[in-house]
Amino acid sequence: MDWNSMVLATAGVIGGGTAVAHGILMQRVIIKPMETVCEADGRISAPLRRLGTLLLHFSTFNWLLSGLFLIAAAIWFGQEARLLTGLLAGSSFLYGAIISFWVMRRLHPSWILMTAALILTVWGLTQP
């Protein structure tokens, strides 16, 4: 495994790990309290509550798959497939970093880790 592959795999580990932490925190801090309020209110049906939960976890799922595909690209894919995988994963990490920075407006692990994953993805895609 060359340096570019190791850097690309590291980007996948950081992006996927951030996604797992994001999913756990999202479930504990946002979804559980929201479900409690919605159940007590009674105006929002169970299907809509389930849909809301799934939509809130969509970015988590996307970042986790992006990380896993970057690791797979580092190990098995050719240069063209690596480039496409890096483009899709990198755009996902870029979106996460920008939105997290805009929302937090201070130093925060979420946008710092997403930015690190993005930079490593770009670095891993450069030709040696």
C-alpha cells in the first residue's frame, strides 16, 4: 500500500468515525427528546415521526458509507474509481464541514474532523 492509499484510508476512517459519533449524539441529544415531545403532543403521527428520524440520520448514513467506500477505494479500486469515490465522499464531507461550521460558529470537533477528512481525501487522490 502506497502513501496515497494510506492517506485515503485514513480519510475514510476519520469520516466514518465522525459519522458514527454524529449518529450516536444525534439520537441522544435531538431525536429522543423530539420523539418524547411529539408523542406527548399527539398531533404528529407515528409514520411522520419515523420519517423524521430517518431523514435526520441520512447525513450520518451518507458519511459512514463515504468513509467505508474510501477505505475500499484505497485497498481495491483503480485510479479512476478512486477519483469518483473521492469526489463523491469529498463533496459529502465538504457539505458537512460547511454546514457544521455555519451552525456552530466556533471551534467544534464536527467541522474540524470533516475538514480533516476532506483534506486527506484530496491529498490521497493526488498522483505521486
